Amino acid sequence: MGRSSFSVQSYYPEQTRQLLEYIEASGKNGPFQLVGFGEDMKWLCRILGEHVSGIYDWRESFQGYDIGNLFVQRLSSYTRREGILIICPPELELVEEALRQVIFSPTLCTMPVIWNTPYAYDPCLQETWARSICEKAAARAPSVNSSDRLFNLMQAVRETTRLSGDIVECGTFEGGTASLIWETLQYQNDSRKLFLFDSFQGLPTPRLGVDAHWGGTFSNISFAEIRQRFADCAGVKLIDGNILETIYTVNEPISLAHIDVDTFEAAEAVTRHLWPLLEPGGILLYDDYGFFPNCLPLKIAVDDYFADKQSECLKFFLPSNGIMIRRNDNK
Ligand SMILES: C[S@@+](CC[C@H](N)C(=O)[O-])C[C@H]1O[C@@H](n2cnc3c(N)ncnc32)[C@H](O)[C@@H]1O
């Protein structure tokens, strides 16, 4: 197939266009083995014409489908190792599954492969367990947090599941991240209790000048509404009031604290109280660490408290503007 055999037209679907560009760049003339039944396979079949020698799918439901005079065959039945494999669908999950089929097939694994996906990896959408948790959590309460931060939080809940201490959230606002923690606990049949600290009526007037600009923010919530949202969640306890005073009501060992308070003074006070309560292997997960300029004072609170604790913990900066601090395990 020469370069003149097909030209990439602007009305082709985006995935088809992209794959054709990769095919052209590869300099290969076929024969092309198309993998993954769907719209893009149909387009490619028509455009590449006689240079397509077979169409394949690994999924049972598409066996025997036809495009003109070509019929979908089982991918595992392809044994000739001729030409080049083109993975047609754009969906990340499908591309991933097709690649898995190719990588682990003794026949296909040495063949050249072309694929594309326009989607970035977003585990909250693409990991089945995470997606189901996120959907349930969002139905209960919205979150102001981005999906990479939500995923970090779910991982922290899962990573600490073997511990027995309860979970604390400082800064709950409308309950979005609290709802995510609770749904993650349900997902793994985890009976840890969840304590939620907030004024539930807006950030109390800060005592420090560097925090002054936060005063009164997050006041567009109602305690009654939050209480209603978590009414059916066994093991969830709402503690309303200024965290600087209420945090001392936790006195038992904890396994995880999600700290999302924005100010220096609240971050400093909760860290000082919660770190000694944290079990070995437990995690403090700070939101907004590294979120500048507003949360620079919060970073100072965390850095200064842990400056002399290098040997007691792992500090893991999260590029999604957070930091995870894990107390070393005794083992
Ligand atoms: C960024 S919001 C929390 C968002 C929530 N974690 C989410 O993603 O869904 C910060 C919360 O911290 C609370 N907060 C900060 N300092 C506080 C304090 N000293 N006392 C009580 N609540 C405080 C605010 O009222 C606000 O609701």
C-alpha cells in the first residue's frame, strides 16, 4: 500500500484519523489485522480495503459479526503472525484489554501493534472498584475535590484497613470526602468508625493573621442537611464546633486522618493532637499541602511539626497538592 492509497479525511472519526496517521508513519503496507469490533473497525475496514486480511475480537459477544465479506474471528485463533495488528477502539478499558490479550499470547506477542486512546488515565472513572465507590459517594454528597485527590483518599482508606483504630476527618464541609471514606469502608466491609470534625457553619474566625482571609468561608452549608445526609451511616459521628477545641474529644488510637482544614492554626492543632494517637502503619493525609499561595501557612505547620520526625515516618508528597505521612510500622 503506497502513501497514495488512502488520504486522511477530516470527516473520519477522530480515532480512525489518528490510527491512520500512525499506520502511515509506520511505513507498513499491511496486511492489517484489525482488532476490536466497533465503529472505528468499520471505518478502517472500508478505508484500508484489500490491505485488511482479517478482523478479530477477544469478546465472545462479537464473534461472527460481519463487515462486508469479513467476519469477526476469535483473536486467539489468529496464528499466522503476518503484518501488523491494529487495535481499533478508543476506550481505554478496551485498548487495555486488547493489549493484555496481545502481550500474553505466545503467537501475537511478537507482532507489531498500533493503538491509540484519547483518554487520560483517571482511576476514579476507569478502575471498576473506584468508580462504583465514587458514584455512591457523589449521590450522598458532592465533593469540591478533584478525582486524583479522591483516589488518594480511597487508597489511604484501603491501605489502613488492617488497622483497628478509627478514622478522623478534619474539615468535612458538605460531606463529599467523608462520604467517599464511608463508601470505601462499606466496599471492604470495614467496621472502623468515622469521626467528622467541622463547625458545619463556615470556617470560624481564625486567631492568626495569616489565616484571617479564611474566616467565614465554607458557610454555605447547613448542619441539619449534613446530619440528614449521614443519618443512615452507622459508625459516622459528626462533631460540630471549632476544631481547635473539639479535636481533643478523640482520645483513642486512630488509623487514618484526612486533614482538609486550609489554615495554619487548625493544621497545627490537629497534627499535634492526632500524631501521638496514630497507630503504627497509620496515615495522616493532608489536603492542600502545596496548594499555593493560599495554603503556604498550612505547609509550614506540617513541615515544622515533622522536621524532627524523619525516622518515625514516611513523608510522601502528592503532586495533586497533598502530602501523605505514614507512621512507620513496628514490623
Ligand atoms: C476545604 S473544606 C473541606 C472539604 C471537604 N473535605 C470535601 O472535600 O468535601 C474545609 C472545611 O474545614 C472547616 N474548618 C476549617 N477550620 C476549622 C475550624 N477551626 N473549626 C471547624 N471547622 C473548620 C471549614 O468549615 C470547611 O468546611
